[in-house]
Amino acid sequence: MVLESLNQTTSTLPSPANPSDFDCDIAIVGGGIAGATLACALKESGLKVVIIEIQPKAVAAAKRQAYAISLLSERIFEGIGVWDKIQPEIATFDKISLSDADHQGVVHFQPADLGTKALGYVGEHRLLLTALQQFLDDCPNISWLCPAEVVGVEYPGTGAKIEVKVEGEMRQLRSRLLVAADGARSQIRHGAGIKTRGWQYWQSCVTAVIETEKPHNNTAFERFWYSGPMGVLPLSENRCQVVWTAPHAEAKALRDLDEKQFLELLEYRTGGLLGRLKLMGQRFVFPVQLMQSDRYTLPGLALIGDAAHCCHPVGGQGLNMGIRDAAALAQVLQEADQQGEDISSLNVLRRYEGWRKRENFTILGFTDLLDRMFSNSWLPVIIVRRSGLWMLRRIPLVKFYALQLMTGLRGRLPQLAHSKVQSSIKTQT
């Protein structure tokens, strides 16, 4: 896919002067969870939205992966009006167990520590994205180009001109604003000349779904080992999603290990708490990276989700950052449009960037620190982190603030979720 550079201009396309010169107000490239959430959040905005997705919707939703869903993401989905479609299909966890290798000092989190009814949820990609897609079917201001491939973008001064290939035919789409939700390897970001900073970790993640002999009791496990953290997230029907981080060679060896040996090692790593385990489907390996875009916006362009940033999977923050991006951008755009401002202008888009880039940087730093502190066998680091675990066990305020960060309840809250989160915090205090 070849995209035109942002710095290129076109002499053949005049800059549209008013909204009637555009085919849509907002074109979202990428119909994954972040892009679909943004579209859902704009359902009552009066703005005309087009989602451009390269895969058929059923194929895009077929990805075999599960995610931790934070309390803030729950409230965003509830504010949008889609939560009642999602909740019956996903698992709730009301306990978190945090442990460091074979150390006996386990930290237990429960809803009473935060003043909420739950601590989070776990949803499979297929269920989440299908619910969002179905919700969008009832939104008359939102349409799909799917499957469709973006093959070129120009920024003629106002908005964006998008070349789209649909069923072998080329189409031109003029949009007041282009939103890149096309993932970590975003071609839209690359074509706009936006640079990124970050690094590849020395680790990869092995993911698998297991069936457990013993009930998981709606508990999410975060077990740290010297080679990397392991998350075990409860799913429905006594299943769990395992996210096992290890150095690249070890991760590939775990993927290729005989099934019986893999399960025996996994039973040891989970301390036998889940009993005998059964593997459900294939094991997958993916590399881990930290990435932050130098900027999230340019005139006529905004980045959300993995197109803007990527983090280590420890703590299950990645998807939730993208959902929060979508809610924040939707709020900024609707407020600007209601005030008669140009939603493609940098003055408007910088409000979104100033809001989310700083908060995402905090999460990126938090997850990086967790991984480096716990994927470490150096004695001084072990002493420091186990002192931190002692504080979490013994000091309620430390536990409360840690949970707020983990569940998304710190920082500036999108209006979609603001009133619900505030009432939750008032209950606690």
C-alpha cells in the first residue's frame, strides 16, 4: 500500500469551503475495536461517518484473542449504549491475585478495595467486535466501506481526499477529517510522515486458551517470573486466556513444545491453583513493543489506538487505552462541531492530543516499569519490588491508587463515563 506524503499537495483538487463539499465528516480507517468504538460514540453527533475496513466484517471479528476490559471501558460502553449487548457475552472478575515468582507474599485485590461491584471484565475479540458492529447497524449516520483498501491519501489544505479500492474499483472519498485506527503498523501514520519512538522488547508473548479442572472463581492472575510476567484471565465456561511473556527464543520453544509438556509447565507456573489444564486450540506468539507517536494529530488527521501507541501487555492496558482514545476524540469533535468550529483544524485536534498523549505516556511508563522491575533477578531490584508488594498488602491507600490506575479511574475522564465514575469514587470516599 502506497500513501501520499502529508507534505505533498495537489493542484487538481481545490480546498472545499464548506461541509457540503465533502462526502462525509469523518472517515475512520480501520474497523477494529478502537475504530468501531469511535463510530459508536459518534452515533448521536449528527456527523456523517464512514468506516473503511480492509477485511469483511465477519473476518475482522474472527480474531482469536481475549482482552481485559477495564472499569472505565465498561462505563464508556455503557455511556454509548452498547454495554447491554456486550456484558452477557463476557466474563467478570471480582478478584485479582498478584504474585512474584515463588515468593509467598501474594497481593489480593477485591472490589471493596475500590468501592466497586467488580474489578474488570474479560471479553473475546469476536464477541466484542460483533456487538459493536451490530450496534452500528442501527446508526443511520454511520456507513461501511468493507472490504475496502485505502491506496492513497492527500491533504489539500482542508480535510482529506482518500483513494479507496472497493471490489476492484477505485473510488474517491472527501472527508473533513481522517482518523487512523489501522493498527501498530499504520499506513496512514506512515504516509503522513509521523514518526514514532520506542523499542522492541527482548520478549514475546505466548497466548493460549485453556480449560481448567478447578473453577477460576472469577479471579484474574498476574504472576511475575524472572523471565517475564504471566497473565491468566478468566473466561466463560471455566476457561482462561493465558498471556505468557518470555524471551523470544523461550517463547517460540513454548509454542512448539509438546502439548503435554506445555500443560505440565503451565500447571507448575500457576501453582496448581487451577488444577489439571486442557489446551483449547492453538498457541500463538507475537513480539512485544513499546511505541509512542511523536504526535497524534495533523490538520485533517488524528490517530487513535495502536496507530498512536503500543504498550507491553502486562496489566492488560493496551485495548483500554484505545477505547479511551476513541471516547476522548468523539467528545472533542462533538463539542467543536456544536460550537461551529472546523473539526479538521489543528486547534481542535490538539485538544484531543493534549488530553490523551500525556495520559498514554503515563501508562506506557507504568507498564514498562512493571516489566523491567519484575523480569529481573538482580537482588536489589527483587528487594525493591517485594517491598512494593508489601506496601500493596499493608497500606489501603496505596492499594486504592494502584487499582484506580489499573482500572482506568484516574486522569481526565471522558464525558461518556464521567458521571458514573464520579459516583463510584464518591461511594468509596
